[in-house]
Amino acid sequence: MKLDKDLVREILLAVEASSPGESITLSLENRTDQEISYHVLLLHEAGLLVGQDASVLADVFAVWKAKRLTYKGHEFLDTVRDGEVWRRTKAGAEKAGVASLGLIFELGKSVGKQLIKERLGIDLP
């Protein structure tokens, strides 16, 4: 299964909007449980959220549930929350052939700085 950048953002937004609890059951439109679970696992491995292995049987696909965002997850989400920043970040990543979450995060920060310059006339380092 490929990394779906839009699903990553959707999951982070959904987890942020959820009430704190032991684990969060995510139901996202046009997404399968397997896709969501796999991406929760990836986000857990990337340190963007705390995930929990909720698999009960070893012979079925892994079931991962989100528990909460990490500080790094909040930072990533705050960077790509704005729709225009996200659109430009994705376009830049696709043009460059980049799929790594770390590089997408860095690209999102650069795009955000560019938008601040465009909108406010302020140059950020």
C-alpha cells in the first residue's frame, strides 16, 4: 500500500478533533478500515501520533487505532492545516517526486513562509 498524503492529513485532523480517550475509532469517507489502520501505523512510526495495536487475531490484517497526536504531529498539522499551503505543498512534492513525510513537512514550512510573505509582506528566516 502506498503512502497517501491526503489520508495522512485527514487522519491528523480527525484525531485532533476527537475527544481524548483510550483509542479513537476513525471513520473517514471513501476510506477503508485497512487504509486507515495502515496509515495510523505509519503515523505512529513517524512519531506524529501515538497509535495502539488493536489486533486481536494474528491471521487478520493489523488493526491500529490512534490515541492522540504527539507534539510533532501538532506541528506537522499546524504547518499543513491551511488549504492553500496543503495544495501547494502537495503540488511541490509531486513535482519533485517526494513522498517522505519529513520532506513534506519541510516543504510545507517553506510554502507557509512564502504565503506569509505574499499575504503580509513579512520575510521569515
